[in-house]
Amino acid sequence: MPFSSTQSVTNLGTTTVNLPNTDIYSLVGTLTLTSNAGSASTGPGGGTGTGAVATPLTVSQVVTTVKQNGTTILTTAAGATGFSIPALVATAGDVITVITTSSLPQDQQPQAIKMTLAVSQGPL
């Protein structure tokens, strides 16, 4: 039976998959990212009218890096919500590492980032 693995990961960090067979594999990662909608400070009359200062929308800055045996094979743009590698040539024992990082404080909060990683033996 061909190898297949799906992992759900919460928070920034590193996920590792050991490939058992020499073959072509597909990798698909889907990320759910934070988006801070911003806020408005209270105006002089107690409302959010004249004098209110709104903070801008802050979009996630997560960058995903995929490595095969320590060699980077893919790096996403900041804030990308996923990635796909449709045909990765691998040898039995290869190690795939998926790393999510961000310098944005909102992305570093607990439960802020969720990733689903699907790895299947055979091309997409």
C-alpha cells in the first residue's frame, strides 16, 4: 500500500516526515493564519468619532520553508496560505522538514497558526 500521512499542527514550528520508500511523493500544506482586524481608540467624547486613532489591519507574515534532507526545496512568500509540491523525487529514508516562522507578534501567539500537511506516495 502506498505511503500516506496527514498531520495537523498548531503554532509556529517544525514538522518532520520520514519517507519510507524510493518513489515520487506529493506534499500539500494548507495554513490557517491570523489576521488582526485592527481597532480604534476611544475619541475625546467617549466614542470612536473625531480624534479616534485606528490601528491598521495586520496580515500574517508566516513564511513556510520545506527541506529535503536539510536542503531547502521551497520557501513561500510571507502570508501565503499554503503550498504544493506535486512531484518530489525521494529515496527511502529521506527526511522532509516543514518549518513555519514569523517575526510578527500576532503570529507567535498560542493557537494563532494552524497547518495541515498531507504527504502521499505518488504524484498529484
